[in-house]
Amino acid sequence: MKLAILGSGPGGYVAAVRAAQLGAQVTVIEEKIIGGNCLNWGCIPTKILVSSSEMLSKAKRLQEFGIEMNGVISPNFSKILGRKDRIVSTQAKGIRNLFKMHGVTYKEGRGQLISPSQISVALTDGSSETVKTDRTILATGSRVYELPGFPYDGKHILSTEDVFKMAAIPKSLIIIGAGVSGCEFACIFRQLGTDVTLIEKMPRALTAEDSEISEIFEREMRKRGIRFLANSTIDRVDIQNSGLRILLADRREIRAEKALVSVGRALNSDGVGLENIGVRIGACGEIIVNEKMETDVSGVYAIGDVTGNRMLAHVASAEGSVAAKNSIGGEERMDYSAVPSAIFTTPEIASVGFSEQKAVELGISVRSGHFQFRALAKSHIIGEIDGMIKVVSHETSDKVLGVHIIGPHATELIHEAVLAISQGLTTRDISKIMHAHPTLSEVLQEAAADVHREAIHGPKN
């Protein structure tokens, strides 16, 4: 069975390897760079910046840990980006090696569907060819969205991709959009020494997260010197020699060296020939799929960002595995009930399942438990005591419905909660599990116990 995949991001390359493991003859067609947005401009590069900025922040605190160090500690942006390039290159080679190991054919060029079984490929060397296939998986991803009135010029107004082309760390930066990416970049550049202003039109940052988590994060941003302006819309932008000036609708004026626009993604469903075969798309350009990742055209599947579902790399990978299995006759279905969210801000944020607000909206009666990181010995040991965890459970069955963490290593701690929700565990199940001491993982055990007001190290109820 021949399978063609358009796109080599975390959805496309995982689908390719899985299908090859199952015996398919796989061809991957990539228009830009192997690894897609995640590897080249998104997940990996941003977390490399996070790592460098956090290392700088920790280095400035060495005396707290009894370590004396003489001399100036300062960031070198070109070396940070050089490290980014080396890591990305290593990961890209890893994907190529996976393809080679599993016999996946990789073609660089723009693929366009002629029919459900034929794809025209304009190769990067100027030639073209037609790939014949029995099944096709569309994994074309997404691209930066250009906000009206903010044309990217790479100098004053930057996209999230332009950040990695800067020659130096800006002295001042306005970030438009307090979603995941905007908040991550705000924390990164503040730790690198930039004067950061974050503008958001909604009432709070990170609106997809539990409101208590957002409230704590906003407080932490302000403690670290990030100026956060909620309920703010932009009236005018003036580019000047020394930078730019932004005038808000309430007549406040903000000046900075650069502006970074982080307001979502546009879907790459155009230009790939969907109209040639009748694949149905939604109002925002999303390819419509069912839980088996099938489009309404037989033999054609779609995964990842282009479907408009949860736009996360690990979701794309899971969808890729499902689509690959189904393309050779499987009956796999996607389950989105326990999808972890990982936000690499300072402090980190992670969540899975329902927020308390969402559960209430759905008419579910809930109980919640909380626990502060500052009550853990391990938090004091590593010098990171800010943040908390919140566990939301069903009032009657006690099953865990949602877990929300803001604090040190939240993005690693969340996976015990993912397992709990996926397996239908209760808060009493979690509170009975023995957790090693001293560890940060004790925070979940204590929060689960707090649902029943039984936390050992929490306040007396």
C-alpha cells in the first residue's frame, strides 16, 4: 500500500514512521524545511530561548545558593541563536535518519493534489514529478497570521519567526497578544533584560487556562517587571527612526524599539489542490475531519494544525499515528479528553481536562483542592516557591476532571494528571499513591487530598 504525506512536521513525520512500521510504502513531501514549524520556528526554538533566559536568571541568583562568582554575567544573543541552530540541525538529522531507517522516501517541493491518488510535486531543484498513491495524509500545518494594520517588516514589527533573525536583544519590546506564545516571549525577553509591555484585548492573559491560574500568572508577570495591559485595543501604529509608537484606543501611548505580533495562526489549506478533489473546509480554512482523521473524500486524511483542532505538536503526533493506522485499514479514533497543555513561561503552566469554570458551564457539580508550592521542601531546596496546583473533581464520583499547575517544572508534573484522567482515577486514588520525598510531585498528592480537606501540609480547614 502506497501512502503519501504532505508535510514533515510532528504530525507528518510521526505518521510516516508509524505507517512504515505497519508495512506501507511511504513518501513524504515537504515544501519548506523538514520538521515543520515546530522544529524550525515554534516549539523547539522557543524552548531553547527559554532555556538560555532561565539559565541567565539562575546565574544571577548564584549567591542565594552559596556560590560566589566574580565578573559580569550577560546574554550574547548571537551565541544563543547559534546554539539554537545546532540543536535544530541535530533534530532535523534525527528525522532524516528515522526516514532512512524505515525506508521513507523524502521529497523537497510543493505538493498539490491532482486527484485522490495523484500528487503533482514541484521540486526545489526546479523539476517536477507526479507521485501516485493509494492514501494521502494532509499535514500541511499553519503559518504566522498577519494582524491587519501590522505588516511585518522584520525590523520594527516582527512575527514570531522574525524573532530568530534579530541581530541583538531589543532594549524594549511591545508584544501584542497574551496567548501562549505571547506570554512565553514576554518571559523570555524580560529575563534577557528587555523592557516588555504585553497588550491583550481580552480581560485576562491565557484565557484558555483556569482563571485562578491566569490571575497568579499576571501577578508573577508584574513581579518580574512585565507591564501587562488587558482589555486594550490598538488605535494606531507609527514607525519612527528609533522604534515605534503605539496609540491605544483609550489614548494611552506606548513606545518601544520593536513590536512582536503573536495573535494566532493561519491554516495551510490553500494551494494544495483541495478544490481539485472536493475536500471540505470550514469557515476558517480548516479541513473537516472525523474522529478517525478522515476527510469526506475516501482515502484522504488530515492531521495537525490544518484541521483546526487543538494546535499542539503532541496532538498532531497522536493524530498522525491514528491516521497512519487507519490508512492501512485500522479503526483507530482520536480521544481528546486528556490532552495536556504545556506553557513554558516563568513560572511554567500546565493543565489537562476541564477548568472549574468549564465544568460549571457544563452543569457538572465539582469540588476542588489546592496546594501551594511554597509548602513543599523541594521548592525551597531549588529556590522556586511561587505557584500552586488546583485539582478539579466530580462532586459525586470523585473522578479527576481537571488539573491546573503554575509553578516549577509544571510541564513535567502534568503527566501524572493526564494518566489519572485518562484512566478514570479519583482524587482519593491519587492521594493514596506514595510519592517520593522531597520531590515536586508531592504537590499533586497534597492537592488531591485537599479536595477532601485532608492535605497534611496544607492549612487547617
